[in-house]
Amino acid sequence: MIRRLLPARGRPLPPADGPDRRWGWARRAAAWATGLIALPLSVLPFYLYGHYDRLGQLLALHMERTFSGPELATLGPAETAFFQRNTLGYRDGLVVLLFHGVMDGHSASGENPEDTTIATRRFGEDVQMLRAAGFNTVSVEQVDAWMHHGGSLPRNAVLMTFDDGRADAMLNAPPILSELGMGASVFLIGGGYPEAPVYYASPDLLRGLTHKGWSIQAHAVQGHQSVAAGDGRRLPYMAARRWADGQLETLDAFRARIRAELIASRDAARSMSGRPAVAYAWPFGAYGADSRTNDPRIEAIDLEEARAVFPLVFTVDDQETLALVTRATDPSRIPRLRVDPDWTALEFWRRLQLLIAATAPEVSRVG
Amino acid sequence: MWGRTRDRLAAALLAAAVLAVLGAVLLSLGGSAPAATGPPARSGASQVMALLDAHPAPAAHWALQAHLDTVSAVAPGWLTLDGGRGTFRYQTPDDATTRFAARGALVAPVLRDPAGHAGRLLRDGPVRRMLARRLASALAALGTQAVVLDFERVPSAARAAYPAFVRELRAALGSGGRIYVTVPAAVTRAELRAARGYDFRDLARPATLIVRAWDEHSSATDPGPVASLAFFRAAVRLAVRRAPRARVLIGVPTWGWTWTADGRAARATQAQLFPAARPRALLDPDGARLAGPEPGATSWVESDRSVQLKLLVARNAKVAGVALWVRGGESTRLWTQPLMAP
């Protein structure tokens, strides 16, 4: 068989463009067709990576935001009128909202599998609701002045906070908030960007936000992780005595570690914004006040150390029974409402109404 | 000849077509009634209200889940007055209650006053009116227009202010608003004196009364029945004498107490106490008395028979319905008997 395919000995090989020349156009056409079909297919892995992989989605988002901003969702006139007419008003009080990520997932509705990431469209609807309902965003510095220096807050004051300084939130939320004339504060993980530059917002991006009225505050440097806490458990860095060399660190060592972390966090936030950091938010909301601790004395130590470094300290305690922040609220335990990514704008509004109706010292109708 | 036959044929066809259309309409109506998403069938005008703790035990949810077709209203203890300024603590709706509401049960959150703020608050007109507005808004945010006001100690000084508050709340809730007010089962002279803060007649105009026909004996008393039959009858008689029957729900106890030798008492469920009860004790119309389980301890528990008799008293009194605490651990027989008149 092979012998039959090989040219017979002594017989010259046919020239390359010899007898096959008449089929050359067909070969070229086939090559072009294959190329044309293969070209879009070669893009497929990139598309799948940018669409379904978390890191790929973030890279795609970075590229997209280089050219265009996020689309601002709009509320219908009936919804807007409903929020305007029915929202309760309060004075001399504050609602603090907590967000983490703002990004579209790959589901049809844009929702994310993570419970800390709100879809961009839903975030847009939420802030439109806040706007229509007459809520007024304030800065952390205004809150500090109100709680400690006799300053005042506008009616229906709301402080929007973003924990971690994630790139998705910093790329999507600021354009939407700017469009509506609203500002927010970021609780920054110092040193996060060099370790995960796609996941965390770049220093340039964050500094740019400070020029748009955003505030950079402290969240962590080393503290956004867990530590070995004995019995094979791992607990939040700020809420547990560390287990090392077969024993728990002493309370003095724990206190020193916490103090160093708080100061480092403050310095990281200050160096980023160029302004003093006045507020701190516990990583994972953990400071020994719940079951995520291995020593009941930690809560008191954490609060004492945090008070010494920051005028304002934010928690995520008591989500089910959250109260309006007033001047009587302990400034070292300011509760924040974690905005559930699954809430519709109406559900979010209802949650705020319940909080205001039940706990505001005085209530009235805004509309 | 042919023309007459043709006319008859046409008439028959027309009649058949009309019957077919009618049949289809009736079938579609009949088919839509038991739709899974519609509210479950309720027994006439009788109401059965299930009272729930703020954080009910899973067993309570399972019991309700299984017997929701018997229950017309669910009253979770979500709201608690926490000061004289009319603010209150709240719980957000849990998934189970949301499911109950989706199945057609009326959700009427309970506003409690364990610290006794109500008296002072009710007498302060502006604060009272503010509370009415707050409560109406909070209920709207919770997705309901119904509430149970469970103020256990209203002083006589607030006798006129309490109905005024209920009227104000009724106005704030709008036309769909439904208010239930718990009132004590005042039977003895001392109890009647203590219940002077409750103007049954005036309260029953804008609201439905829930008579707390229990705690004849409790942690604050010597051992005895939770509600003897005589006590229960008297409570019902006095309630219907002072308020329209259609505005009265009777609270029926379904639990027991265990008093230890050192004078302490703890609430116990029927499921906990029934196994230790002698069969004969379970026939006592006042509830079953048990010795133990610890030495020197005494328990009293509502038996199936005592609950059955109380329900009979309520039915015979022709009141609007009954209210039951569902904490889990209630006897399964509770749900297999008619809770109110069909």
C-alpha cells in the first residue's frame, strides 16, 4: 500500500504546481472558509472566560469601564410617585447602609452567586429609590461632626458605605451615584491592591474618587483574614486569640496585635486619601460580640482599642432589629444595614420604612 | 316536513351548544377553586388565630404548616414596645410566616409590652398618636394591615386612652385595618379590679377582643390548673356580657406548668407531660395533674379532654373564634377536632 503511494524508483516527482494546479483554487477557498469559521471560534475561550469566570468578569469589567460607564436603571413614574408619597421622614437621625460588590453576574437578571455582590441594575434601582424617597447621602466626616461636635444632618440622612474597596464596586457605583448627586465612603483594605490588582480598586481609582466627594476610611491591613484559634478552628483576625506554638496568645499580646492593626489600617486609609481617617469598620463585622470568638473578654478589648484610634466605629450587628442611629447611639458601635442583593427596590424601601417607623424618635411623612 | 325537522335539528344543536358552553364555564369555575395558590378553605365566620413567639421553635412551624387550613390568622410576636416615646423593637418576617401569608393566612403581628410602658404612653396624646402612625407604617412595611395589641398591664388611668388609641390606629390603618386587643380574663374581684384599665365595650367597637382565658395558675401562683373549666366558663360569660359575641375571640390554653419543691415554676408542653400522666388524670375536665417528674414537683397540663371541653364552651357561647398559642409540643389531637363551629 505504502509502496504504491511512493513514486517508483527512478521516476521523477511531479512538479508541485503540476497536475494539481487545477485544484488550487478549491484548496485556497477551503483554507479561507476554515479560517473564517475558526476565527470567531478562537474568540470563544476569551468570551467564556470573561463571562463565566470571576476573574475574567472583572478583567472584562475593567476594559468595559475604560470606554463606557454603567447603565443607570430608571424607576417607573408610578414607583417614583409611590416612594415620594409614602416614605416616612426623620430628623436628627441616620441610616447607615453597607454594600460590598456591585457587578452583574452571568444570570439573566444579572444577579450574582455571591451574597455580597449586588447586580449593577439593582444597585441603580436602589439608589433611584433612595433619591425618589427623599433620602440625603452624607459623608463620614459629617457624621463625625454630628455625633461629636454638635453638627447637624439633613432630613432623612443616609450614609452609604462600601467595605473592602473592591474594583467592581468602585468601577460601577461611583458613576451611578455621581449621576444622582450622591456620595459614599469606602472602608479600605490597605495593601489589598498589590496582592490582587484585578479584584481591588487601584490607588489611582480611589484617589480619583476622593476628588468626587467620596471618603476613604479604614477597614484592615492584616485584619481581613482568619487566624488559627485552637481546636482546629479558624476565626476572624480581630475577634480571636491566635493559636500558635501549642498555645493561645496572651491577652496582652492580643491587645498589642489589635492596636497595631488598627493603627496600620488608619495609616493606610490616610495615605490613600491624604486626609485623616475618622472611621473604622470591623472586618467581617467581627469584634468578639458574637459566637465567632474564643474569649469573651475580646469584645471589651476590641472596643477599647478601637475607641482609642477612631472617633467612629461601624458594625453589622443585629440585622433583624436594627435601629436608627441617633446622637444617643454609641459611636463605637454604629450599626449598619447590610443591603441584601436579592432585595428589590420595594423590599429595600420596606425594610427602611420598618426601621424608621419602629425606631426613629420622631416620624413624619416626607411627601 | 323537511323544514320542520330542520328547525328541530337547529334548535337541538343550539341547545347542545348552550349546554356545552355552560358546562365549560361551570367546569372552569369548579376547577379554579382548589388552586394551590389560593387561600385555603375557612370554616364560615369562625376564626382560629395561632399566636407565635418572636422566634418560634421549628416544631411550631411544622405544626402550623401541617394544619394551616384550620387556622385563619397567624400572630407572630414581632413587635415589642421599648420605651415611653412609642418606639418599638421589631423582627423582620421569617420565611415560614411569609409562606403562611402566601397560603392565605392573615398575618397579624403582636405588639407586646413586657416592661409596662403602655399606660404612660397611652395617656400622652401626641406620643400616642405618633405610635398609631408608626405602627400603621411598620405594619405596611411588614406587608399587613392587622395587628394584635398585647398590653398586659393597662392601668385604670388609661381606661379611656386605650380605646382612643385603638380608634386612632384604626384610622391610620385605613379601611382594611384589623385590630385585635388582648384583654384579661377577669373573674375574681381582685382580677376585675386589676382589669379596670380595659373598657371591653369601648375597645370592642374598633377592635376584636382576645380574652386571655389562661393563667388561673401560673409561675406566679401555687400549683393548679392553667384554666379550670369553671374559670374558663366564667371568663367567657363575663367577656360576652361586656362585648358583642362577634367581637370576641377566646384564648384556649394548650400547655402546662411544672412547679418544683423550691417554689419555682416552668412552662411545659403537652408532649412533655402527657407520657407521665395517668390515663385517669387525663379525663379530668380541669386538666391533668401529675406528680413529678422530680421529687416534690407538681405539674398541671391541659389534656385533650380539657381543651375539648373549653372549645365546646367557646362554640356554645357563639363567639367569633378562638386563639391558641402554637409553640410546638401541642397534642396532635388539638388539630383533629373541630376548633370552632363549621
